[in-house]
Amino acid sequence: MRYVDNLPHATKEEDNVRIPMSDGIHLSAKIWRPLSSDGTPVPAVLEYIPYRKRDLSSVRDSLHHPYIAGHGYACVRVDLRGTGDSEGVLTDEYLEREQADAEDVLAWLAAQPWCDGSTGMMGISWGAFAALQVAARRPPSLRAVVLSSFTDDRYADDMHYMGGALLSDNLGEAGTMFAYSTCPPDPATVGDAWRAMWHERLEAVEPWVLNWLRHQRRDAYWRHASVCEDYAAVRTPVLASSGWADGYSNAVTRLLSHLDVPRKGLIGPWSHKYPHLGEPGPAIGYLQEVVRWWDHWLKGVDNGVMDGPMLRAWMQESVPPSTAYEERPGRWVGENLPSGHVEETAYQLGSGRLSSPAQKAGPPVDSGIQSPLSVGQFAGKWASYNAPPDLPYDQREEDGGSLVYETEPLAERLEILGVPRVEVEVSADQPVAMVAARISDVAPDGRATRVTYGILNLTRRDSADEPEPLEPGERYRAVVSLNGVAQAFPPGHRVRLSLSTSYWPLAWPAPAPSPARLTVHEGACRLVLPVRPTESDDDPATAVAPFEAPEGTRPLATRSVTPPEERWDVTRDLIDYGSRLEVVKDRGIQHFDAIDLDVGLRAVERYTSTADDFTSPAGESTWTMRFRRQDWDVRIHTSTTLRCDADSFHVNAELDAYEGDRRVFSRTWNESLPRDAL
């Protein structure tokens, strides 16, 4: 990244600005704005998240908020209620109160003498969720939003459930927020009130995974704040981005297809990161794109920001399998939606082959599959963060427990752009079963790189609202939608489709002492690929201009007190047949020079199972967070364990808070929740 020191406007920072809410609570904000805004008001841009502006998100914030402010905006970073230095408590995600608070913040910003009355919202992940959800509420000052790595569908396309199957990231994210929502405010900011504010948070918290498991089907809980329920509610222009390695790549094209407002989309090769910090690379000059977006929609500058194709996407070239990439080779391509270039091509399944319409299909047979629990150990993370390396590895071992269908070696280059799907006709021997579908790029030497995948709990084949158990032996038609992707398959490579009945630990297996056996009736099964002809690049209507190099302002100064640690370990014990995935993300202890604060964060996730006992899977998420300055030394330790049997999920959780070596708060939870055809 190129660091920029000279910007069009000199700026100033205002720390811990207290913004009043309608119920009397105050939220804490940091504001960067031009010096000239004291006399010449400017638009305000809000980022609204729970990740502690004063320390844990401060380095990232320092890259882009001063940069945007230096281009003539008041950039405002607000801690959600109950997080960081804001008052109150945070008990769940995307609540009505959270969104009402955001409207209060926007109204307060628009009324400030240094604001011209126009506002925008931006963010990644939670911040992007918040911006899109608030846009659907139409606050009067909000003129545009910028979103990265988000969803419009909280049930079907978030880290909780996929195709009606429970994701392990449901536990992982619950562990994250169990820790963040119980951290104390900084006494250097809030004064002597810090301890009372902290204990209010500790007393109010409940492990979020409990509430998420109380809603195992698509109900009013998930429909709330899911913008897909009413796309027409969004009336502000939207700039949306994500990455193919992220779990949130699908929402970009859905918004482009369903919104009726000015909109642009951008999908790179990235994991769960802003595009100017994109990994795998190439990262791009995203902040320049964002400034152009604000200039047009908040200041009325005619800068051509809406020129060019609606979607710019990175067409990924073939690569060998790896759990991490520094760069993904490829090129930028453009499309308008609906696309005039992409056409669906159906491949028939039969006797291990995928046959295109121009080929004679293999004879269809009824093929059975009963996958071992080990299928999925090399699946990687639902939403890759690229730290530690968390992308899927070589799929050949996974394919040993799967039904495999593949094309003949390709005679010519094949490129796909969009959402593949698998149409299947299946029968099962148990009332609850799942199917996982994976597409891989198979090189001539046999190495298989996963391109995309999808999961379907077959009880949700017709409805996520009202699941219906399977009648053993009866045939059912179902469609498995895979994650959207842009991928090139070179000549000589094969396209492989793999079907399995488990994908642990990425997704929780179906509730049975032994795995369900699925029969695939191949005569009615096909893989449908969104094929984009390579000559589509010649269309001037969808030509893509090159991006600038990434740039931002200089990051906040920190130094390492203890080193970080990252691990992703898969182990198997061939005595008791236990398998374990352990993921360690330890930032070490960092010292933040500007506020003389040491901060430590260590998170460990473990997922275990035994042989093919489908009631043995268990997950554990433990966090330790520490804050230390002179004689102030506090830490919190959280642990959440999720186990199961055929009928229930069992949650055990612990929370301990310390001042120095003295434990000042402790609580445990033990609760069982019935499985709902899951």
C-alpha cells in the first residue's frame, strides 16, 4: 500500500465525542474532519461497528478515515451501544435498538454546524450490514452507502446457516461476540464510570449462540433486518464489494439484480477484507473508488462514477490447491445484470461422468453415497480471513468419501461467472440428510482445487420456513445452489463435481448415530454452469478501466510486546479414531503508543469428532482479551462448547473477568436446545 501524507484538506481529530440517543444513552465517536469544515460544512460519513475504535480497530480505521476526511468529509467512527467506550449493553446482532441508534447518530451528524446535512454510511462485515439495514429505513439525511463483505439475507447467506445446515462459524462468531461484548471501556476515556459500565455488560450478557440455536428455521428473527425481504425499501445508491474467497460473495450480485437504485458491484479474489487490503491479491485502489462515489452522490460532482459495467469481477485463473495465496492470477471482466454474455450450460450426471449437451452422456445409474465424517477436514473456513491460512486444500482426499463426476479433459478454455447449481433427484434412508456439492478444477497431474461449493439440508429442499422430514426410500427433487464464482478452466483440465453426505467441521452433520445413506438417481441430475464466452471481453459496453494502486493514510503506531501466533492444525488419532481441527489466532500483546495501552487477544477454536459417530462432533471457542496500562490491568476469558446427540444441541459456556489476578465476575451457562430437523 502507498501511504499518502499530502491530501487536499488538512484535518483534525476529535476523540470520544459523546452522541446522545433518544433513550438517554450516549454513544462514543471519533471524528476526523477538515479544518475548513468549521466555516464550510461538509458531508459526514459514518462507520458503525462493535469492534472498539480506541484500540482493536484503530489501526485499520487510521488507514481510511483520515484519508477520506482529507478529501473533504467528516468521517465518524462510532462504537455500538455496549461496546468500546459507548454506554449501555449489546446482547445480540442487528437489533431494532441498534438500528434506531444509527438513525439517531445520523440525525445528530446532519445537525452539526460542520456538516452540510448530507450523510453516507460505509463499512465491512458488521459495518456493511448496518449500512444496508439502515438504508432500508430511509433516514432523511442518508444519501448513499458503501458496503463490503455483507449479506442481504441473515438466514440463508450468513455465517449461521447454509442451505438450512448449521455452520460451525455460527459457534465461531458467537465466541467472538461473547468476548467483544464483555470487554470494559477505557477509564482514560470514561473516567471512574468504567467499572460500573463493565459490570453492566457482564451482568447482561448471554452466549449469543443460544439465541441463534433457538431459531433453526427461517422465522421472524432472521427476517428482521434481512433486506431481501423488501429490496424496494432501499432508495439510496449502493457501491457493493466482496471477494470470491469470502463467505459473503453472493450478496453483491443479488443486490445488483434486485435493487432499483443507482448501484455498482465489485468482486475480487479477496478473503474477508477491504479491497484496498485485499488478500489474496491483487489489492486495488479502493479508497479512491470510495472517494469518487462520495464525491458524486454526496457533493454532486459529475465524475463519471456510474460509467462502465454494473459489475467488475476478477476472473480467476487456474492455480494449484493451497490454503493461502499471496496473489490469484486473473483479469478484471465487466458485466451488466442481467448479463448479455453469460449462458447456462447443463452437464448430465451419469456413471462418473459430466457430459455437456454436445456429448453422449454416460449411462445413468442409481449411485449410493454414505460419506465418512472426515469429508470436510480440508474445507477451510466458511469466510476466509487469510490468517491463518484457511482456504480449502487439495480435494483428492475429500473426494475419496464422495460421489465424483467429471468431464473429459477440456478441449478448449472454459470460463464461468455466476452461481452454479446442481439439480438432483435423491432418496435417503433417514428422515434428515444433507448433501454437499463441490466443483473442483482438476489439473492433468490429478491435483484438485476447489472452485466453489454449496450445502443443502434436504429437509429444507422446498422451504427454509417449514422444513419437511424425508420419507425413507421416497424420491425427492432438490436444487443445491453453490457460491457464486468467476473461474477459468484451462484446456486439458477437467471440471469435477463431488457430492457428499457430510462436510464436517464446516457444517454440522445430520442428527443420526450413523451417517445417512443417499441414493442419487442420476437420470434426473445435472450440473448447470454459468458459462461466459471469452470473446465477451471484446464488448465495449462492459470494458473495465484499470484500478489505481491501493493507498491510504499512515497507520497508527503500535509495537509488539509479545509475538503473535497463528495455526491451523488437522490431527487424527488412529488408536481411538478421534479427529481434531484446531485454529489459533493470537495477536500477541500490542502496545498502542498514542494511548499508552497494552492489548492482548487470543482466540482458539477446536472441532472434534470420533470415527463415524455422527453424535460425536463438538466445537469449542475460547477467547482471552487483556487491557493494561500502568496499574490498570483487566482481562476477560470466555469459553463456549457446543455438543450434540441425535435429539439436541448442548451448550456449555463460561465467562470470567479479572482485575489483575483477582476474579471479579464469574458465570456459567448449561442449556440444551432441541434439534429442528437439523
